[in-house]
Amino acid sequence: MLKELKVKKAIKGDRQAFIDLIEPQRDKLYKIAYTYVKNEQDALDVIQETMFKAYTSIDKLQKPKYFDTWLTKILINISITVLNKNKNKTYFEESAIASEYNNIDYFEGKLDLENELIRLDEKYREVIVLRYFKDFTIKEISQVLDIPLGTAKTYLYRGLESLRKSMEERGL
């Protein structure tokens, strides 16, 4: 209830209320953005643009209880835009990867999974990433992506099935 009150204050123009709402979500937002754009600098740019867009358009938020969903939706849309702009760029931060993953088998398996996820249809990839990498519930996924609950479940099932088949075909 306190959060909804802060959202209402932010909608009325209270800058500090907006900052209080955003600050606890920075890590979550970064993780989601990084999952999409796969680059630290791009993820930080996505967060900055998300905060600007959210701040300038918060007065359009109709239901304060959906602030988190609304904010995540903005972030995902901006991430997809950045991803599409950078489609032909490849980023490989070797030092960060080496320090985080000393086990080469684990690293190769993670790369295989990420490569297979990239090959999936975007609608399936989004649902799988939000469900298994960001621990969103199916209901939250349907709200964030603005799709019916049944459609979110179908996308998850079809995406996982497609991922499984693709990995089997490649011997992974």
C-alpha cells in the first residue's frame, strides 16, 4: 500500500517519490537489460533511457499497483530496440567471463544454451528468459508482455519444446 502511495505521488510530479520507487529496482532492471543486450555499457544505457522514459511518462500510468510491470515493460521494449540496432555487433568480455567462470565445461554449456536461445523466435525467447532467468511468474510475464495468460503458457511450452529439439539436433 505504501508503494502505491509513492506511485501516486510520483504521478503527481513528486521527484523524490519516483527516485524512491526506482532505486530498489536498479539491480533487477540491470539484470533484465543485460540478459537482452549482453553488454554492460548497453545495459546501463538501457536503464538510463528507461528511467528517463518512465519519469517523463509516469503521468500516463493508469493503475499505480502495476508500476513494476509498467516499468519492466518499458525496459524490455528499450532493450529490444537497442538489441535490434546492435544486431550485427558481437561483444566478448573475456576478462569478466574468465573471472566469473573458471570451469570451461560450464562456460561452454552456458554459451551453447545462450546460442540456442538466440536462435529461438523472439516471443518464445522473451517468455523463457523472464521465467527461468528472472524468476517471473507466468502471470507477471503475461502482464509485462501484455499477452493473455494462456498465450504466455503456450509460448513457454512451445519455446521450451523448440529449444529442446534444437539442442538435440545439435548434439548438445
